[in-house]
Amino acid sequence: MTVKVGINGYGTVGKRIADAVSQQDDMEVIGVAKRSPTYEAEMAAEKGYPFYAASDKYMDDFEKKNIPVEGMLEDLLEKADIIVDGTPKKAGYKPIYEKAGVKALWQGGEDHELTGLSFNSMANYDEAYGADYLRVVSCNTTGLLRTLYPLHQKVGIDNCKAVMVRRGADPWDTSRGPINSIDPVLNIPSHHGPDVKSVVPEIDIQTTAVKVPSTIMHLHSVIVELEKEVDTQKVIDIWDETPRIKFFEASQGVKSTAMVMEWAKDRNNLRGDINEIAVWKDAVKVEGSTLYYYQAIHQESDIVPENIDAIRAMCKVEKDNEKSIQMTNDAMGIE
Amino acid sequence: MTVKVGINGYGTVGKRIADAVSQQDDMEVIGVAKRSPTYEAEMAAEKGYPFYAASDKYMDDFEKKNIPVEGMLEDLLEKADIIVDGTPKKAGYKPIYEKAGVKALWQGGEDHELTGLSFNSMANYDEAYGADYLRVVSCNTTGLLRTLYPLHQKVGIDNCKAVMVRRGADPWDTSRGPINSIDPVLNIPSHHGPDVKSVVPEIDIQTTAVKVPSTIMHLHSVIVELEKEVDTQKVIDIWDETPRIKFFEASQGVKSTAMVMEWAKDRNNLRGDINEIAVWKDAVKVEGSTLYYYQAIHQESDIVPENIDAIRAMCKVEKDNEKSIQMTNDAMGIE
Amino acid sequence: MTVKVGINGYGTVGKRIADAVSQQDDMEVIGVAKRSPTYEAEMAAEKGYPFYAASDKYMDDFEKKNIPVEGMLEDLLEKADIIVDGTPKKAGYKPIYEKAGVKALWQGGEDHELTGLSFNSMANYDEAYGADYLRVVSCNTTGLLRTLYPLHQKVGIDNCKAVMVRRGADPWDTSRGPINSIDPVLNIPSHHGPDVKSVVPEIDIQTTAVKVPSTIMHLHSVIVELEKEVDTQKVIDIWDETPRIKFFEASQGVKSTAMVMEWAKDRNNLRGDINEIAVWKDAVKVEGSTLYYYQAIHQESDIVPENIDAIRAMCKVEKDNEKSIQMTNDAMGIE
Amino acid sequence: MTVKVGINGYGTVGKRIADAVSQQDDMEVIGVAKRSPTYEAEMAAEKGYPFYAASDKYMDDFEKKNIPVEGMLEDLLEKADIIVDGTPKKAGYKPIYEKAGVKALWQGGEDHELTGLSFNSMANYDEAYGADYLRVVSCNTTGLLRTLYPLHQKVGIDNCKAVMVRRGADPWDTSRGPINSIDPVLNIPSHHGPDVKSVVPEIDIQTTAVKVPSTIMHLHSVIVELEKEVDTQKVIDIWDETPRIKFFEASQGVKSTAMVMEWAKDRNNLRGDINEIAVWKDAVKVEGSTLYYYQAIHQESDIVPENIDAIRAMCKVEKDNEKSIQMTNDAMGIE
């Protein structure tokens, strides 16, 4: 069976998921829906993704730019087995999907309550098996789960504190700041801790966050009280066996988020993305039972492979999360 | 007695300390020494600070710019009761001060070992009384001590974890980056924890640090395990009574380091500095015995009043640290 | 006669003009009006500026913060001889001022058409004498007029091309970007050229503009075809005699907008502002009849002295623009 | 004949040229030389580029990282027909290449005098035919030549003024600033004008430059006095026919350098580069005989295809520059 995937919202997330879907053997992009006739709409057409209009507002413009429109969003919903929603947060399409009787998954901008099921490939794939609706948690929460979940399983976590140093805007988004400021998220602890618990309630975690003038990657400083004393190498070994974690070392010249991005470009990753969570091996350190580490999160792309796994689980294509993860990774070139 | 203060190094720190000294009743600037003929040398002359050349390399330039040179650094050392060293870190002037038999204090760029005595006005003024040499700890360490020391005294600290989100460069320093990156300090825990302990060994603290593309203020996200449960108001009350801490609130429109700086400019603080540690009242929160807070540190100026207190202690002008702190604050307009 | 000045809008511009008015001998601030209860409202009260509410929306908050409210904006209009409008652009208060029968002046965010009279102290003070309404042109246009008008008068300008490299946001404004981008203003030539001509129609000028990730000062690269060949020194001499132009030199260490700001802070200018236009003397160069120069514009404050002069002209306090400029400069410490 | 190309210096430029060479049918990478064992050295090995040590300083590290070293730089020089020098500017390898009797080409960081021949594919390919040494001019100069040379040929240029708004550092270079400043290049006119003339002496051009806090692309604001009046469409038509110029339009959502970069990533260009010069079609405007336009230059990659053409010319593989340009473009996916 080849899953028929429709993408509603063809921006930062939507365009990446479309490409990732088309890299898989067991699913295909049967259409992407978008509101406005930007160059991305033109490129979707060039890439051979059937294009649907998410609104009739810009129909003339599509025509003027020679973007062939296959139909309206509603037509796409009818043909699709599942819809990946990449629209701006709280855009409110759920009733429309429900009416069309199509499965749907959302991104981390939505609240847990929208679907009652928050997803991470490693942690709760089984819960997603056959589900009609779910949300893939945000880039930051996905990043925390990638490194914390295996520690939770294999060592035990007593408590975790993490500070998220967040990029102020995506690279393309020139309207948002700050240009020269550090902005603390004053509502503390921040929402990221509860968000981790929406997937794995057993992990005791509190987070704070600050926004800084950078466009490339969030950086987390994480301190974990483990349930028992282990040595640093043990933690490194656990993460070495965990998919979608990638170690970097200062001796390679990779000392900053900018250098992680350069590495990803040099590796010719699609769009220069890095779907893995970047962890600095030099700075993983256990003292007693206290673990310190930094990780960097590519906000635009770490959740893309989780979306692919979620599609497989929801559409019952694969029962075993490890197999799905492996298939996704192989197809996308993820370590 | 009026203490005769000489300043060696008239840059970011030196110029601020010179102005702060000249605001006090019990000390005076008898001269500033500088190597190069920048506009700051011209301004020193305009402000009436006798100007000494720290090197003979630029003598012609001083003349060309009509900057009257009173003599060489050595001449200044001879006249001074005490020297404030504001030169670049590890500049190595100690033997010269020793030879001249003059008391001297350094800034936080130096190691504790240089003087064996690291200073904070609240925490260890008594140790500095009559001392010949000491260093005032760095801006970040001073900031941590300002908020942690009163908690240590009045509630008790079990452990503290702090993440320093550091500005990449001073506002005037256009050569240093990063422009668009987050750079973790990979040597963890960072040196700030041990630096706090160089003043108050009893405080158990571990820190990490990241560098970001901002020029105005460091921001700390601090999590403290207190020795007992207290309510949030108790912490606020303690800090309300503590000098050199200033609360800000989001409802006033102050939500970022940039807005703290704007407040300081609007208040017509000298150079737009804020000598106080800025704490967001909205984001002080105790859950059980865990305290969360953010504080912002004006890297160029928070250590200035500590330098003034250190002069008073070292030169035995005032025995009581609270009195010195009050005198300094009154003269400088600090809350 | 002491002119009774009311300020409507107490933000970036309004607060500066209030302080500048209160520095003058022949005018006084009889009240400032503001909508929201930010710290700036508190500070206005502390500074002794009678505070008026520009809307009744936040009345409870003013009370809660102990900000004494003298009355509503309408009450202020009744008492004032003239209103300085510092509200956001196109806020639309003109009918209200007209109804109150009070003179009013606006800032450069408004179109020329609002008042039919665009003002610069050097260029057309006489036209403003006794006027009921005018706008002081924008910071960039004011900057261009400061350096171009004396050349127009004393040498003659054949044509001028200027590129405005604009700061992306004001220092306090952390919501606006870009963080890492250069954004050309695609509507070319940009509006700054016509804006110069709204004051001096004889100057032939075309401009383009780009927005960059900086918060401190605009920078102009200007190329002028003069009507005749002169040597570089002649241009320098003309600007030396012109008020509100300040030369900087690389040999002083001032090579960037950041260093100009540092100079202004060191000079203890109010808020660290620089009301003068900063021109790099090293980079003024005439080749044949072509003049090249760079100038930096402090977007928040260069127009403040022009506002003061405009008040004097409109209220017929002083007939001679040179006398008004001198009075303003002396009171404000402008060179 | 397949040209044997060696690359000395495997950083920002070297790694890109290596990949571009290996995309061509008539040349091959026979080795890359590098000093230090960064991840780029590892990647070179993974890509199958024989790796040579440019110095014996890090031999142990290469071994430790399992980077197979084929030999020293000198060994590479012996085998190569031509060396592309991508070392830091003024690294001074010319005598070594001369001694080895190998052809060599340098980048724009070098002075014209090093080789006496400055190269651009469109403008002076014939001069490079069979040459032993040349330099490909800098990214900015290449960008200016791409748009100006066809105007010079087909319309005639009376004079050109261009302001270069330069990125402060490359994306990976986190050590360099400025973070929050605009830095004018005070030596005016800047070196870019003479650099254009080093290739096409007939073009009368003066330039100025400012450095800004961005890492992605330079932006030029260019004003050209044409020899005759033409309409805007004529200029657009000329550039449409010119290789390596790419139009963007605001209506596509591409309004900034950041969006140009996003486009290049979406197009899956290698490393997200854009070898073409980006010109905003909306902002090309002729008034009388005065042409205004903006162009953006990808500093890391626009010179890569010129390097390929230079190799072909120097090694006499192809006599006709248009054919070489076409071959290079086809192989690299350039429009």
C-alpha cells in the first residue's frame, strides 16, 4: 500500500515534509495546498506536486504566474488518506478535515488538547498506531525527547532542568526581531516542560527560555539529575545507539550553531537541514549523578522525520517504530 | 582623608571608575594613564583628569592632538595611594605596582591567584579591609553574588544552577562576533561557578554559558534549590532590602535587555549605565523549595560601585560595608 | 513670553522633545499625554511633567501605578499654545487639534500634505514663522538637509545621489527585524529624495535605501555633483561653520556608528543621544566636482532641536533662525 | 583531455571549487591540500578527493582522525596541470607554484599585481587563454562585472556609482563582527571601482562600501549613467540574455537577501549557494539615461563558475568563452 499524503500549508514545514514523503517508498505526495502565489507555489509545480488552492482569494494570481491549479483544498482532502497540516498555528482546519473524514496530523504550534495525542517516534509510536489525529510535538520538545527519552529508559531521570536559548526568527523571516536584545520568556517555567510530559508524563522536567538575535537553530543547555551515578562514556554510548542524535566535536572546528549549519550544507543535506539533534561530545559531562550537555535543534527540520513516522503509524503501514525510524532515516540520509 | 586614586587603563572600565571616584567625597582621581591617543584621552583631559602616558609609543600623537601629558605611568604610581587597574586582562602590571609600593585592585579578567583575594561588597568587605591587592570579580560573578548572597544568608542555598546567556561583544567593539550564531562555552561547568566560590566558598553552584549576537547585557537564567520552602514573596522581600538589585516588570513595558537599557537612558544614568542587577519581578517564582529567576547584568558597569567600595576598604576609609555601600550608592544615584 | 507646550505621545520622540523644551528659557512643558501606563508614564510624573491621559482605556492602571492624571488630552489642548505630536504615524489627531484651535507640529512619519509645510531650521525657518501647522521632516531627511543645504547655498549642487543604510529597528523595539538579512527598499528612487525637495525644491536628489540588522543610527553614503570644482578643505570649512554637524575621525578610534554612540555616551549626552549629524572627516573627498562623504544619523534625536526651533518660529518668539538655532544648541549642549 | 586540477586551501572557496570541478566532464580533482584536520578534511576524504597535507604540523592529528594522507602539497603540485589557490589572502604560495612549474589561479583577496591578469568569464576570457597565472576577481567585483559588462557592450556606460552594503562575516565565521553597528569603509572611493577596471579599464566607476551585521550576501545599490536613453525593458532584456544573472520579484515573496538564500535552499542548490547574481526586477528602473538597480551577491559562491571557466581557458581546453560558460552552467545547474 502506498499512503496518499496531502499537505495543507506549503511553507517552512510543509515543503520539507512534502520532499521527505516523496523520498519514501511507501507513501506519496498526492497534492499540496497553499493560499498565496509565492515562488514556493511555483516550485511545487516544478517539483511535480499537484497544486491545490487553499483559498480562492488568489486564483487570478495563480493563473497569471502559470501555476496549474488542480482544484481546491476540499478536492485534495477527498483524495488523501492523510493530511499533514503545516498551516500557521491555530489556523483551525480541524472541522474541515473531520467533515472530509480524513486522518490528519498537526505540528507543535498546536496545543496537546487539539488531538489529545502528542507524538514522538521513539517514545510513543504505539499510541499513534491507527490514530485518526495527532500532533507532532514542537522542534524544541522533539529535541528534548530525543536525548532524554533514552536516558529515562536506560538510566532513569530524577529531574531535568533545561534552558532553551531560542533563535528569534526563521532565516527567511525578516520582519521579526530582536536585532540586539536578549528577551527572557517571563512565564516560567516555560511551556516546554509540560510539553515533554504530554508525550512522556514520567519525565520530571522544568524549563526556561530566552529569545536571542539569531536565525539558525535553538540551543539547549540541559542539566539532568540521573537516578544513579554513571560515567560520561555511558551516556555517550547510549546516545551513540540512539537514532537522530549526531555528535560534534570542537576539534573538528564545530563550536557553534553556525558551524553545525555549515557542516549540514557541506554534507549536501537537502536545504542544508540537519534532522538530527546536534550534541557537543566535548561538553557531555557527568559529575556524580549530574549530567550536563548542550544540544542544538534545527527548528525547521528536526520534526520532519517524526512526521513521516507518524504517517506510517497512523495509516498502519508499519507496526514497529524501530523499523519505521530506520526506513525514514535511510530514505532521508539521516544518521 | 581623601584617597588619591590613580587609574591605569582608561577604556570601558577605567573611564567609568574614574567618573565614579570623582563623584565620591572621600576620594579623588589624581590621574589616568592610557597608551593610545583616542578620543577618550581627549575627553579625560576635558574632564580635568590629569593624563599620564602608559607607554612612550604615542607621545608624538598626544602632542599632535593637544592632549597635555603630565608624565609617565610611573609618575602616577608615585603620587597615588591606590591604583585601579583597568588594563586588558593579563596585562601583567603587578610587578610594576609592587615596585612602586602602591596598593592596587584588578578586575575580573584576572585570575583569583593574582591577588589571592576576590571581592564583593556585600559578601567579604571585611577581608578587604587594609588589603594591598585584590581583584573585583567579573560582571557575571558580581551579578550572581548580588542575588545569591542574601539568599545564602537569609534562607540558605542547597544548590544553584545558572546559565549565562552572554553578549558577544561590548557595544563599541565592532570587530568581535558572532553575527548570527549561538556559541556554547564547551568547557563545562563554566568558570563562573568556581568564581562565585572564590568569594563565598559555601555556595554550591554550577554554571554553563552561551555567547549570543547581542551587545547589551548578559542574561542569567538561575535555578536555586533553597534549604527550605519559602514563598515567592519572601524572596522578593529579601531582594527589595538588598542594595544594587532593581526590579522590572513586564507591565511597565520592560520585557527585554533592550528595554532595561532604554530605562537606564531615560533615567539619565551616566552613559546610560545600570549599576544595579536587573531582576524581572514577574518571573521570580518559587515552587516548593525551587526558585527560578532571570537577571540581566550590565557588563560594563555593575562592577563600578564594587570598585569604589574596595578602594574604601583597602585604604581603611570606612570599616562598615553597609555604610560604604550607602555612600557609594548615594553618590552614584544607585537604588 | 513663555510658550506653553503640550506633548501628545510620550514615546521615543515625545520624551526627548519634552526634555529639550524644559531645557529652554522661553518655553515650558505644560503637560504630556500618553495612552498606556508604561514606565515612561511613571517617569514623566517623576520629572514633574503634568500627565494627561490620551485615552480613558487605561485609567484604572494609571491609578494602580500611582500615576497622578491631571486630565484628558482635551484638557491639555485647551491650556497649550502649541502641541508637539509624537504619536505613531498617521494617528490622525489633526481634527482634534483644529477643533481645540491649538497650533500643532508633527514628525516626519506624516506626509507633507498633512500640513503643506515641511520644516528644517536652516532651510526655511521664515516660512514657519507664525504658521499654525507644520511637520518637521524625518530624521533621514533632516540629516540630508543639514549637510546639503549649506553646499547648495555656498557652492551649488548639480545633482546628489544618496544611499540610506537604515537601522532595522529602534534600540528598544525588539519585535522588529531583520535579524540576519539586508532588505532593499524596492520602491526606487526612495521617498527621501522627494522629501528633501518638500523643503528645498531646488536640490536635485535621488535616493535609494536598504534596511540592515542594526538598531543604532542610519548611515548615508552620499555622492554630490557640485556646480563647480572645489577642494576638499572648502567643503570641510563650510560644514565646520554649519551648526549641528559634528566631525569624527578614524584616528580618534571612531570608525563605526557604534563608536559614535559610545562617544555620545561618554560625553554624557542626555540618553546618550547625538543631535548632531556625524560626518567622517577622513572620508570627505572631492574629486573634480564630485564630492563623496558618509554621514550617520541618530534616528531618535537629530530632529529634536528642529522641533524646538519650529516651536519658536510658529509661536513668533524669535524671528531670526540663526538666533533660535544658537539658543537651542546652547541649552541642549549641541555643537 | 581531462585537466588535472589540484586545490590548495580547502575552506569556503576551495571546497566549492572542488565540487564544481568534479561536476565537469573535462576536468577532475586530483587532490586537495589543507593544513588542519577539521571536519572538512574528513569530508574531502569521504568525497573521494585525495588528501594532501599543506604542512606537516598536524600529521599526528590526521592519523588520529583516520584521514588518509596521500602526500604533501609538493607531491600534489607535481601531479597537477593547474592549481586553484583557495588559501587565505596573501598566503604567498606563488614561488612554490613557480618552482613546481604548475599553472595557478588565485582569488580576489590577492592584488592584481600578483599575476598581472584579472579575470571575468564574460569580459576577458581571451586574455586568459593559455595564461600561466591569473586571479579571478573578488565576489563583489565579479558581481559588478556581470551586470555592467553587458550594459557597457550593448548600451554604453558613461559613469557608474555603486554602494556595496557588505556582510560582516561569512556564515561560519563566528569570531568576526560587527554585531550591532554599521561600519563605513573610510578609504573612499573603495577598491572595488579600480578592481572592475583591472578587468575592463573602459568602465568609469566609483564605489563606496559599508559593513553591516549580516552573514548572507552583499547587496549593491547601483546607479549608472548610460550613454544613451533606453527604457527599463531594454535593460531587463539585456540581462535576461546574459548568463549568471537571476531576476527576483517582490510578488514572489523574495524581498531580501534572506529570501534569496531561502530560494536557493529550496531549489536544492549545492550548499544552498546561488552562483548567479540576484537582481530585483521590480527595482530596475531607468529615468532618462539614469539606471537604478539593486543586486545581491553570494560572497561564497558567485566566483566558483568563473574559476571553472578560467581553468578551461588557461589549459586551452576551450577557446570560446560562451561555450565554456554554457558547459559550466549546464554542469552546475546555473541559469
